[in-house]
Amino acid sequence: MCLGIPGRVVSIEDEARHIAKVDVSGVKRNVNVGLVLPDGLDVGDWVLIHVGFAISKIDEEEAEATLGFLREMGEMFDQELDDYRSSGIA
Amino acid sequence: MTGAEGMRFVDEFRDPGIARTLVKRIDALAGGGSFKFMEVCGGHTHTIYQHGLHAILPDAIDLVHGPGCPVCVIPMGRVDDAIAIARTDGVIFTTYGDMMRVPGGDGSLLDAKADGADVRFVYSPLDALRIATENPDREVVFFAIGFETTTPSTAVTLLRAKAEGIDNFSVFCNHVTILPAIKAILDSPDMRLEGFVGPGHVSTIIGTKPYWWIPERYDKPVVISGFEPIDVLQSVLMLLEQIVEGRREVENQYGRVVREEGNPRALEAIHRTMELRPQFEWRGLGFISRSALKLRPELADFDAEVRFDVPGVRVADPKSCQCGEVLKGVIKPWECRVFGTACTPETPIGTCMVSSEGACAAYYNYGRYALREEAARARKGATA
Ligand code: SF4
């Protein structure tokens, strides 16, 4: 639960509730992006996700590097992705 | 054990060149000295063991593992409280997966589930809230654990539950704050540390300012670090540079993610929903004052501790478990008497073996490095 995973914003789903669809390694799920909104958020931006919340915006280079590092974790990253897949935030 | 033995691990890095340069500089600065640095965060512990950093670094550098593993620090009594709530009629009890297997005084949440309690894994507190809207005739409780990284998520979920009037949702709040735990460790007489590798994601939320009392009052350097092996090596080098140059500061190695002011919106959400408890028990560390959060009285309707009968009984840790010593960095996981024998990730005795961020589990899972290291030590000993 403590991994921060990078994902890319695909679409804004619910503006009032700060919900956006975010793609993590091909898995697209809803995430709360309210905590990073003061920095402005557009489709295509990268965010660091923690338990269904974007906690920080990151640049593409950082996102790629972090994803590479997480993939090296093997099973642990697969587990995190499975958890993300199981999420159904509305 | 620098040189040939340890450096072989470096070949597996994505950027072995940089790693090699960093280790050389660390070696040169550390000289024949002896430096004990604590990595506060379990994520760093994981990186250190997965990538064999403890073997790559010179003997002069000793990395000790801190209390920053959220699952590891929850005391047994709180697990029992969670189980008591989960067993209440009509309750759906939701929890992060890691918490399921943590043993309480009388079994784990997983055991309670096997006995018929409705315990469900959730990825996010917002998933717990969704379950509440889908089950209006049930009481849905979320087992909130974690440091400042996770706390804002609970806070925002609470604000939404309140705004939308989802009144069958409540939170069993066990959020803890990292700084009082660091202070408790600094004040503990059996601990001698030269500096701290500071947590990356916690600092994304709280920023770099809240650490300044560590250099100012305790004369210890802090370097907030990213999670890649190169980040941790660079942070160790930055700590050494501070010491050698006579500086004591809070430096930010993870500036690409962590800002000085943290995330003000997240801090505001925490402030609006939670307040400090006078004290809270940490597994292994005992009671630490003002080290945890509870819901504000305005949110009493969403507070599981108000809505349910919580036994609140203190349960002593099992005698054979030395998690407390591991969490304070006093002993290394393999120095625990039952490590790898009675206590394994399949049959954990203590929490440090449950979470993949716990030092015992991280060390157990990446034992291949440990074994190679032991072998190298033995060889070195034989030629010395
Ligand atoms: S090996 Fe097991 S019993 Fe020993 S300190 Fe670690 S978690 Fe506790």
C-alpha cells in the first residue's frame, strides 16, 4: 500500500468530485486528483498515485524512471497493479 | 566490503557508472570512520535490501532501519479492536490488504473473515466509501492506517462522506505522524545515530520544514531521499558531506517530487478532519505523546471509535518477537532469534515480517544478497 505509482491522466471524469481517469501501465482507473489541482491538471499530465489519490505531479522523465524502478520489483509491482485494477472509485 | 565483492551488485543497476562514482566518493569521505544512518522509511529499507546497498556500501557506513513501515507499528491491541468492530453485526469492515495478515492478540483479520466476519480488502478509502453507498443498510468501516502519505486520502474521503451525507460510513483512525517517532528514537539511550535518510513520500505531503529541529536541536543532518538505489546512495553521500564539512541541515535529494512547502491542500484536509491524540501506542516503541491522529469532534458521526464498542485492551507483543528492537534500529532482522525459522512471511510472528516494507520481510525476501554478503564477510575474515 505504500508504493507511489506513476500514472498518466486520460480524462477528467467528475470535475466536482475531482475524479480523473488515470492510466498506470495500461490499467485505467478513477483517481482523486483534488490534492494536485492547485498546480493545474491537464489530460496527458503525469501524477504520482497513492491509495487512489494523486499526491504530486511529476514530469515524464521522472514517471518513466520510477516505472522502470517499480517494474524491477517484480511481484510487488504486479501486486500493486492488481490492487489498482481492483479499484472502482466513483 | 567495498571493492570487488560488493561492487559486483552495481553491475545490475540501471546506471552502474553513476553508482560506482557515488560509492567511491562515499568510501573516500567515510575513510576509516564509522557512521550509523537511519533510513526512516520502509520503502528505503526495501530498496536497500533489494539492490544489496548494504553490501555495496563500505563497512564504515551502517544503515539502520527506522519505524517508517505503517503496518509494522500498529500495536496488537489495535488489531484486536479492529477485529471486534469487524465482528459486529451488520458491519462490512474494509482494510488495505497488508493489514489483513497482521496478527493481533487473538488471530488476524483474515482469521476473523474465515470465521464469517465480512472483511473486505480495498485499494483506497474511496473504494470503502463506494461500498457504503452500495450497501445503505450496512455499516461500512474503514481501517485507516499509515503516515502522512496516506492520511490526506482518509481526510478527503471523510470530507466527501460528510458533504454527501453518507452516514453508514465511518473510519477507525490509526494514522500516525513520523516526527514524534524520530524524536523518540533520538531520545532513546541505546541509539547512537549520525544522521537520517528522510522519507520521500511523507515529505511530499509535509514538505522539508518540519524536519529542521533535527539539525537544530539534535545536531544531526537529514537528507530527504528518493527511492531508487542511486537516490539512496546519493543521500548517504550528502549526509557524509554535511558531516565532513561541519554542516547540519535538512537537504532535499528528492527535489523532483518533494517541495519545501509540501502539499498545502493535503495538509489542510488533514487539519480540517483530524487532531492530535494526547498519546498513542506504537508497536515496539511504546507510548509516544502527540504521535497519532483521531477524528475531530465535528466528525464524531464518522468516527468508528465513537460509533462502536471498541475494547481498547493493551496486548503485549509476543515475547519471542523483537520487532521493537528492529523498528528502533537496535538489532538487524537476522539477529532476532526466530528470524527465518519460526517467523517467516508465511507465518509471521511480528509485524516486521508481514509487510513487504518491514525490515524482516525485506531482508528475508532478498536473502540472496544477504547470503552473498555473509559469504563475502567470511572470506574477508579468512584472509584478514
Ligand atoms: S523476525 Fe519475526 S519475530 Fe523477529 S523481529 Fe522480525 S517480525 Fe519479529
